[in-house]
Amino acid sequence: MKSFEYARPASLDEAFALLSENWGETEIMAGGTDLVTAMKQYVTEPNRVVSLRGVAPLRAINATDAAIEIGAMATLREVLRHDAVKAQFPAVVTAIQGIASPQMLSRGTIGGELCQRPRCWYFRTGHGLFAKENGEALVPAGDSRYHAIFGNQGEAHFVSPSSLGPVLVALGATLRIQKGADSRDVPADAFFQTPATEKDRETVLKPNEILTAIVLPVSGAKNATYEVRHRHGLDWPYTTASVSFVLDGGKAKNVRIALGHVAPTPWVAKEAQAALEGQEVTEATAAAAGAAAVAGATPFDKNGYKLQLVKTAVKRALLAATA
Amino acid sequence: MATPQWPKMEKRALLGKRISRLDGPVKATGQAKYAYDMNRPGMLYARCCFAPYGAMKINGIDASAAEKAPGVRAVLVEQNMIGDEVRYVGQILATVAADTEEQAHEALRLIKVDFERLDMVLDDMNPANATGKPSGKEEGTVDDAMAAAKVVSEGEYGIPVITHCCLEAHGQVSEFKDGEMTFWPSTQSVSAYAEGMDQSIEVEQSKIHVDCQYMGGGFGSKFSHDQWGVIGALLSKQTGRPVKLMLERDQELMVAGNRPSAFGKVRVAVSPEGKMTAIDADVWGTGGNGGYRMPPVPYVFEGIPNVRNKGQGIKTNRGSQRAWRAPSHPQGCFITMAAVEDAAAAAGIDALEFFKNNLDLTSRPEVYAEQLDIAAELIGYKTKAHLRGQGEGPVRRGIGISIHTWGGMGHPSNCDAIINPDGSVEIRLGTQDLGSGTRTVVGIVAAETYGLPLEAITVSMGNNKYPFSSASGGSTTVGGVSSSTRIACTNALNALLEVVAPRLGVAPEALEVAGGKIFESAKPGNSIAWKDACGLMGPNPITKQGANEQKASQDLKLIDAGVGGVQMADVSVDIETGVVTLNEMVAVQDCGLIVDLKTAESQVYGGLIMGITYALYEEALYNHKTGRMLNGDLEFYRLAGLKDIGQLKVHMMTTEKYDSRGVIGLGEPPVISPGAAISNAVANAAGVRVPHLPLTPERVIVALQKGGILV
């Protein structure tokens, strides 16, 4: 890893003063579980690392009847153990449990989880975010087994690595972004973006902006996450589905279904949402929603199997939410 | 007089009991120092610049900027690579030694390599890439037997290149001081580590010292001092400072050895009586840049009357293969046992019945029959078994069987047994403990021979100043060291009995030892405590040698070779996700006389876990454009953890007929069958063969779709 300057500001104001306007010059460190690896891999070579661990308020979790506001620096374990989260959001609990490593849960933060860089093995071995060798894209003819099946027709072929991103999209969460005295709230599905160039990032955050909080609206909606992963212990998901809906007279309303690890961003399964809207949730309607969820998929040579995983994950998440 | 033969079963105090390993506490508490833990005063850290492409012509290497980088003390450029061709990613081009690891890393990036790319071959699944000389044989009349068969089953099978994945990477600390070189390596071969090195580092053999007390895994990949051993020594000589050179994980996975792949198309003929009458196998695979040896197909069922097989290697631009725990056996076993199970399924015969009905085609039918019955009982075969594909619902359960064999003859080993006048005893031998319990085994054999508690024995090993013992590989260590230790201790004891006999008023032949005493066999009350007996020796210790010479030791029934083992796996297959869950695995294993039942069982547990890992997870994947490993990490190069292995049951064969053969090695056997047993269980559950390991969700789904089970 390249030598760097390490700063540990005690307040947000101090932190903003330390951040550059340009990507690559400074990096924000939350738990560091991804950043340190990325620096060792020379995926990023900042001159300065700004740790937010000294900014105490960012770690708070505040619950009201209307919403739970989770500070971006709350650890995954703190979120997992929070009574209001456990009571309202099984979709969040399952997703965090899926992260499975005690070290990651203790050290990793919810903000860091959302801002981690893709695990694409070409990206991590020096081929850039768009996975190229001498200008030629590696994924289509290469080993695409863990790459995108949706939203992959541009240059980005990686999948969003976040386990919580799809959950927040399905739950209609809001992400609070601050820059100096200015603050803006961004809906979870607008927080993630497919980068237009190699230099862009996978979220709308600017280099000198800080994700400060995640706001989960408490609506009483049924929700669940289903994750398919290879290992039973610590592993990345192959595919996840997070769902949320309100049961109104036994019928599902306001259905939201978001998929993880299948696209460069959390992927909203619009066709699946439409298929279930207004229906009772049964084995048959859940399976139909699962089948609808693969609409528009454009798998590469080696990841067509993910269609089956999407169908199953959506079906099982919907059934879990009703259970 | 004591004799070297093993005591009768009923007379043993320690042999065969469940005894905890001597080094357990120091390992569990972190006090055990591995090569990686050796930190010498003024030590430098070395890092290697590796070739980034699988095929390159090197025109020049310019390290001038690296030499001037902060903290850099020396740069060693591999001059012989200039003008030469790189054949796989990771070949060493230069090495930097610096004050810190980070400085060494940074300096590596300043090394400029002038090169041209060359064409590469990476694909080992396509038999058309084979260029090696075919090997194989034809016995009997295969075509006639196929024509006459009731059923001919046909299948394609594959087991990919995997790596050794030693948790402790390869490497060493080297220190050149006062004309002498000391190495603290991670090695499977302490006594022979420095062999052939004296020329390259220009230090006389007698001035090279090697010490390796603890090891974090070798599995066949750590026999040599390797190129980095020489480089570390040269850098230490050049700088006058100790140098630590350990491979990093990606390098470890790419250059420190791997297990060759094997792919096969196999046909098996089954007679109306359910007997296998012919096998026709076409096998290929790659040993990377190294050679390729055809795995044995048919494996164990060598008595199939009509056999045609052909094997051919594919030279690829990947790191070279090295011996991987039970070389060629897991591959031969997987291809054969999967084909056998497919034949049973094609004939509509229960797999266990089919295996038993064909045991006369193996060289130890009685052993396998007994073991199959024990395994079936342990896994609950009768209540759980079904014919292939009879499962229902989204999660389907199945059982799979495999059988295996191994040699395990004790290797050449020498031992010094020392009895001191104060009653203390020491055993010295230049062997190594790879984590398998060698130190404990040596202690148990000595304690048993002297009639002393295990704590009374000092085991000195892991250093090349002690008597020569061979490298640890091929399950040869336990036989070698237990035999040499037994003989040396018997010789030392007899010398002591000569001293003690006059005091007890009998001939030495009338004496024996047990419970810390030397006593008259016919009149146990006529005795002397061990310590008092040693006090009679005078000022000089007794030092006696013992050597394991294979033929002589085998004649004494101290050691033997040739074992059988049976494994069964119980799995669940989620046919909607392709995820395989291992519920339970049973291993029944013979290894002759067992010195320590606990460490023996541990070996089998370890073998099972390693086997489960390659059955379900492991596969080296390569970038098709560069030849670099895509999963040169422990993130996408997956290893099984506790949640992945299910319940493991181990049964060791300990009855007289096994015990009386003497000690036989156990390192390799338990790792041979898991791939086959688990693949067979998945086929039994899912109703379709998943042709290639590892059994990943993507492979299972594709097989289910092809088989029409998933639409």
C-alpha cells in the first residue's frame, strides 16, 4: 500500500476540512474493512485517509414511532442488536446476519457497508472498474459467474456488493448526505448509480460529502430478505432479494422488491412488483413474482444460472415476509 | 531384555490411547513460534517482483529506481530471466529487501520490466489442447465386454486444479552470521532442507543450520527450499542482516504448487449379475507448467477384467503442480467412484449393494466389506438410502459412497535415544511435525518403551543437527519415526538393564519396565525405580541409535504398508438454488497399529474437512487474458468453515488383525474419498450427476436443467 497521511477528526466540521474535491486524493474510512484491503490492492491510493471513528454523533441510533435513524458509523452489530430494528425490519436483520463474520459485524459500519467498492475480481486485480485489459472488456468473454445479469449493457459489468443496499431500497429508506453546513436527503434507490466513467463511483456521494445517517420509515409493512450464498459460513451472496409490502385485506399493496448482487446497483424488480401488486401472497403468486423478476435480464455466458437464483430468492423472500 | 517388537495390546500403557498432543497448549496460546513469527534483530523484509503475464519474453529488468527507494537495502535481479521466457504468472523477476514490508512493496512498483507478450494456453478442459505423450493400457477385450453387457453407463467427470492453501505461506527467515547460515523455514523436510543449496549460496553444507519447530501446513508443497530460500539467503549475505521472505497469499496460491486437474470420459459395462466387466477411460488434465501423471482409473477396482485407459497432459501457462496430499489418488478416486456409482444407478442397483458385489475386483475385499458395513451403520444407510433421484420437494437428501487405498510405509528415519544419569530421557531426531502430531507420537513410543509417563520424555526435533529423518510426505512419517524411536529406545533400555541387572540379582533378560519401575518379570516385587536405576549408570549418559530400515522393521512387524478406507456422505441439495449442504460424513479407516487414537482421529477429521472443501468449494480460476489467478485470495478461493462441514464421524479399525500389522501412515488416506463420496451423494439426491467438482450452485443448477429436473 502507498504511504498516506491519516487523520482522525473529532467533528464533522473538521472532517470536511480534510476532504478533497477529487476522488483518489482522500478517502473516508469508516470501519476500514473494505478500504484497507482496497489500498493494499492499489485499487485506491489516497494521500490522506480521514477516519470518522472520532465523530461520536455519527454512531447514534434513534428510534421514534415514525422512523429509525441510524448513524452511518453505527456498527453492523449495533444495528443488528437494536430492539426497534429487530421488531420492525426482519429484512435488515437477515441481511446483516448474512454478513456472518464476527469481525466484520464488530468493525464494519452501516455507512461503510453501503459505500464499499465492488468485489469484481478484475477490478481488484488491477483492471479498473470496467474490467479491461488493453481497452478490451474482460467480463463478456471471461469468467462472469459473479457478474451482473441486469443493467450490464454498458461498460459496468460488476455487481453492487452491498447486502444492505437492496434492503434499504425495498424499505423506502432515505440516506442523509452532508457537505459542510448543507444536508440533503436522497432516497435509497437514487443513492446508488452505475458509474459513467472509470473515475466515477458507485454512489452519488461526492468526494467531499459524508453519508451521515440512514432513515428507515416505520410503516408496519411486511418485509424480508432471502439470500442465496454458496457457503453456509462467511461468504458473499450470489443473489439476494429484499421485499416489502403492506397486507390490505389479505392483498399485497405497495409491493417493493429489490435484488442484490445481480446488477451494478441494487436492482428494483418492477415486473415482479407489478405481478404481485393487489394479489394474495401464496406459493403460486410468489413463484409468479419470482418468474417475473427475471424480465429484462441479459446474462453473460457464465452467469445464466443467476436467473434461477433470482426466481427462488424473490419467491422465498415473499413467503418469508408473510410467515 | 527388551525387544523392539510392539508390546501386546493388553500390555500397553499409552500406545493406542486417546492422548492430547504435546504442543497443543503452546499452539493454542500463541507461544509456538512459526517461521512467520521469527523476528531477528535488524531484520529486513523481502518481497518478490513477479511476472504479471503467463507467457512473456523478458528483454530487460531495470531496478535502478527501486534501489534508490526509501528503506531499500538490496535488490536482487534474476539476471538469468533476461532473454528468457516466463511460463506462468508469478515467476520471480527480482526481489527487494527493505526495512519494512511496505517499503519493499513500494519499491517493487518501481521495477521496470521490458517484455513482449507471448501466446498462452490456459484451458485444461479441452482435451484437444493435450500435447503430452499419451500413457495407458489395454487389457482384455473391452469392446466385446461392452457389447455383451446388460448396461453400459457413460459419464464425463472433472476435478479442477486446486492449491495447497497452507495457512502458513511458504518462506523463511535467513540469517548469515560469522560465515554460517541459519534458516527458519516452513518446511516438510528439515534434515534435507539445505540439500543442493550450498552451491547457490556458497556456504558449506555443515555451516547451514535449519530449525523448524512448528509448521502451518505443507500438504506436499514444502519439500524444497525453493527459489525464495536461495534468494533470502543471498540477500542476507549481501546485506549482512537477517531477511524474512514469506510469500503473500496471492503469490502463495499462484506459485507455491497446486494439484493437477483431471477430466475423464468413462464407460463402464455391467453384467446381468451386477458385476463390472469392463471400463474404458479417456483422461486428461494439467499440471500447469509441470509434468502430468495420469491418475489411476480404474482406482481400487483394479480387477475389472477388461480395461482400456488413456491419459494425456496439457501443458498450461499456470504455476507448476506439486505433490498434493495423496498425489493422483483423489483424482483417480473421484473419476472411478463416480463412474462406478453411475453404473449402479444405470443398472438400477442400490449403490452399497453394487459396491459390495464388486469388492472381489479390489485387492482387499474383506477389509472393504467390513468397513462398508460399519460406515452404513454409522450413517444410517438402511433408513436413509434410496435409489438415485427418488427424492422429492425442493430440498432433497442423498447418500454417496467411496472407497480408497494408500501405501503409508515408514520412511528412513534415524533417532538418538539418550538416558541421563539423573533419570531424564531425551529423544533426538531430525524429523518435523507438520501439525499432524509427530512430536506426540515420538513421545508416546519412547514413554511406552521405557515404562514412563509421557511428560518424562523430552522430544528434540525440527533441527538438522539431529539424526537424519526423511521428508514428511506420503504418510511415511509416523511409521518411520515410531520405528526408529522404538528401536533406539529399546537399545538404550537394554544398555540400562545391563547396568541394573546385577543390583536386582538377575540377568538383564529377566527384567522389564512399567509404571516408572524396572522389575523382574517373574517376581515384580524385585524392582527399582527408574530414577534410582539411572543413578547406577555413573557420570555418562547412555546414547543409543535406532534406524528404521524398511525391510527389517517390516519383518519385526513394527511397520507395514497398504490400507483401505470407506467414506459415506449424507447431503441435502436445494434444487431451486443448487446449494449443497453437507449433513454428515462418515470415515472408516484402517492404518495398522494406532500410536495415538486422538491424533489419528484428528488426522481423519482434517482429511475430511480438506476433502469437503475441494468437493464443494475449491477451484483455481484464471484470467483468460493475463494468466493471473482471478481468485488468488481466500475470498473467492473458498475454504470450508465450521458451518459448512456438517457432522463428522470417524471410526478407526483397531482390532487385532489390523493392529498386528504394525504402524502404517494415515496422512493421505482420509482426503482421497470425499470428492467422490460427496459427488455421489449429490447425484443420489438430485437425480443427476453434476459432472465437475467443486459442486457449486452454478454447476448444480446447470446439471439440474440439463437433466430436466429444473426447467
